[in-house]
Amino acid sequence: MMQPLPTRRAFVAGSLLVTVLPLASAEATPDAMAAAIKDVVGEAEIRLGRVTLDIPPLVENGNAVPVTVRVESPMTEADHVRAIHVFNEKNPQPHVFNAWLGPHNGKAVIATRIKLADAQKVVAIAETSRGEFWSASTDVIVTIAACTEDVK
Amino acid sequence: MANVLINAPKTVRKGETIELKALILHPMETGFRPGANGQLIPRNIIEQFTATWNGAEIFRMKMSPAVAANPYVSFFAVAKESGTIRFQWTGDRNFSAEGSVMVTVT
């Protein structure tokens, strides 16, 4: 009867590890988005903050949703935003866009228009020249979906 | 010839940060939508957008099908010297388009 105890303990410890570790990046985000984010970020820590993701919370038409990503950064040679990546949860593919910037941009602000296939969470991640990753996410409600609207 | 619309100030002070806006007419067909015959319409998107200032790259963007039709992009740049800002779009089916503006830096 001594044998099962350590393994049970190991199992409990192991399951705790699994639930605690991904907290920072994953909060119930679907796997595809988590995988796409991991492709870009690797094992680095993603911190919340410094990034503002402006999307209207209620979107009537998912075919063209205005998005603005702003990142707080001095944009100097020593400390600037190197890239901004945007992901979504429920479109057919998790990628939205990746943009590469540098100190010559002066401001780390990008605006564009995107498609959203469903009410979902959109995530923006900024990569700095110091190798840090900052993020913001917004929940968007979409009434007319894009991308796959004719599929039944 | 693709239709391109670019917005940039004509004259700026040296060191000023200016907003550059670019719009291009393009369907950005996702490849996930069935057409009238029930078959999926093949993907046809712009994959890459780049901007150069006198030849030096100032902005690059990789687009996915999730970028809306007629992609619009706005970003900023520090005005260092007078010259040409060139915008270039490339994508599926050997799509390629460009546009440029002259900016005078004083």
C-alpha cells in the first residue's frame, strides 16, 4: 500500500503544474490562437499592459471592423517596439496581421480594418527591442459575421 | 492596374512624426467562402505590404485573410529627409501594386 502514494502525489503535483503554468497567456483562449501566439512569442512571458487595442465592442458588420493598436514606447534606438501581432479566436485562422516597426516610426500606432467571423476575443501582442512581450485583448460582439458568411 | 489611395502630408518639419495612410482596392478573398456554384472561391489575398522612405524600409506588414477587403493601413514615421515614400503590396496570383508620394521636409 506504500507504492501508490508517491505516484498519486506526483500526479496531483503534475496536474497542478499544468493548470498553473499556462495562466499568463492562455485564459480559456482556444488552442489554435494559443498555438499561433506561441509561434511568435516562443517561451517568453507575455505581460498585460502597455498595449491598447481599440475595437468597437459591438460590431454590426464583421466584414470591416476598424482596429487601432497603440503601444506605449519611447520608440528610441535602445527601446522601441519591434513588432505588433494581432490574433483572433474564432475566424477560420488565428492570424490577423503582423507588422514590423522600428525607431523610425516615432509612434507605435497602427490602424487597419479586419474581418471577424463571430463574437470573439481579439488579442494584440507587442514585441519590444528588449525582447519583452506586452499584450491587450478585447471581447467583440459581431452581429453579421465575415469570412464564412455563406457556409451553412 | 490596381487602385491605390495614399494620404501623407506634403510638407513637414524635420523630426516631426507624421501619419501615413494607404488604401488599395483588393477583394481579399478568404478562400473559406463558397461561391454561387457551391465550390469554395479560391483564396486571393494581399500577403505583404511594405513602405520605404528613400529606399529604406520604414514599415512592413504581413496580412492574413482576416484583413478586410480593400486593405487600409495607417502608421507613423519620423520625417528625416525629403524624398519619396513608396508603398508596395504583393499577394496571391502574383499580385503586385505600388504607389508613392513625395514629402518635403523643411
